[in-house]
Amino acid sequence: MEIDEGFEMMEEACTTPRHGKCRIPAVLVCPPPPKKKPVYGKQRDPPKKGYFQPPDLEVLFAIQARREACA
């Protein structure tokens, strides 16, 4: 195998940098836990005029008799 004059074979393999500047610094203190968000809002009083009562509300939720399947 021929090697061009401009290139040389690298005999050293790739390595991880060992210099102190290249290292990830160790964390000395754990970060504080996240703070809870304050609870906003107050309990509302019921409406002065009362809640709306539709006259046919019971019909909507009435249970209908089940039909039996044909045998």
C-alpha cells in the first residue's frame, strides 16, 4: 500500500483528554428541591338566585327498560 507524501500514518489511537480543563466538574452540593406553587382562588359562595333547575332534567337521566335479545 502506498502513502502519499502529504499524509502520514498515525500510530497513536484516539484517546480521551485527561487534562483538568477537559473534565466535568464534580457537583459538591445537591440543588434544592422545587418549591410548591401557592394555591390561588377562594371558595365561592352559592349564587344568590340559586342554581338553574331545568324542568326536564329527570327525563334525560331516567333509566329505560332493557330490551331482551331475540333467541
